[in-house]
Amino acid sequence: MELSRGVYLLRAAANVTLVTEPEVTLFDAGSSHDGPRLLKQLQAIGIAPDRIQKIVLTHSDWRHAGGAHWLALTSGADVFSSQPAAAILGQHASPGKLRTLRATLLGRRAPPVTPSILRDSDEVAGFRVIEVPGHTADSLAFFRPADGILVVGDAARVAGMDILPPNFWRSSSELTGRRSLAILAQLPTEILIPGHGPAYRLPQRALRAVAGPPGFADSLITRREQRVHSTRRS
Ligand SMILES: [Zn+2]
């Protein structure tokens, strides 16, 4: 589905965003079983695999990053991720373990990849990199000022008219996640593309509602840190 000029939402275990300009880039790669399905969707748009130049990962979860190895091999594209995601994705599976085998068969584990590292405020394929820890510590979002496209991975969830913070039981830190949403709420976003489900047009108000007033998450984090300090002292 074309969301905006040259911006497409592709279906896989998680959303994959295709951006055709200035260079053909995929944001996320689906699971390790999604490669052929993604190529078919690209073909329908008229993109041959060897035209993919970059595969940019929002975080290291298998639904988002598992397909990176296969897609990079097939297309010759370069893979990019945050430093902590690269550390996870570069690990070799320990051989002979039943759990690893099962995970591989289920598409939850793929051969290792060695992404190039992206940091906050870097630029990749015309997008600004924003570190958005919370859902995972290795999460990144990507914003393109030219047309207000914001790719957030699982840093935010779309539920009807609402935007929700990451699932707290699956997240490394809910408060950090809210602080990340507060950062995203400040951007002049036209279309927010989450890791799952439909895109959200003009999300600023919904993002502000979930992030709370300016400085809210920060004040909660500070209060919690003070509490931890005082319990340690007593
Ligand atoms: Zn996900």
C-alpha cells in the first residue's frame, strides 16, 4: 500500500516500510521466513531485489530483524541498526541446541548479520535517526522532515484513534518508553508508521496525550531514581 509518494507499507511478520527515494530503502526486514513474500510485494511495485540499497532496522526483535540476513544476501544491500541491536544480531547461534533449532525453524532466529551502527541525530537514507529506548533498549525511530514520515518500530502502538506506549510487559522500561514518546510528540509528523498495524495520519495530538505534559516522564524517572537512592542509603 502506498502511504505517500514513494513510501509503501509492506506486509510481513511486522510492518516493513519501503522508501524509494533518494535510494531504495527498507525499514525493517520481517522474520527470517518473510524474504520471498517481501520480494513478491516489491516486484508488484516494480522494484527488483538488486535495487535495494539499504536495510534499516528499528530494533533486534525477530519479527523486525530476522529477515535482514536473507534480504541483504539476496539484494546486496547494507544493513544498519543501533549499536546494542548490532551486538545482538551479530551473535552466532550456539550449534546443537534444541532451543536454537526450534527458534530457527519457527523463523525466530536467523544467521547473524553485521549492521553498520546508527546513533541519535545521524542521517540515513534522508531520515534523521532518533534513539527511542523503552520497548527495547536498542530501539530507533526515523524521521524525514521533507514529508513528515516517521517510522517508529515498536516504540508506539496504534489502537484505533489512540496511540499507546509499548506493551509494558514486553518492554525493558515503560517510563523510558514514555520519555521516548515525548520526544516523538515534538516532531511535525504527517504519517506515523508503527511496527504493527495501520499507519496514523497527523499523530501529534495522540502522541502528546500518551506522553503526558512536557517533562512528565522525566520527572517520574528522576523521582524513581531518588527513591532508589534513598532506599539504598537507609
Ligand atoms: Zn514488533
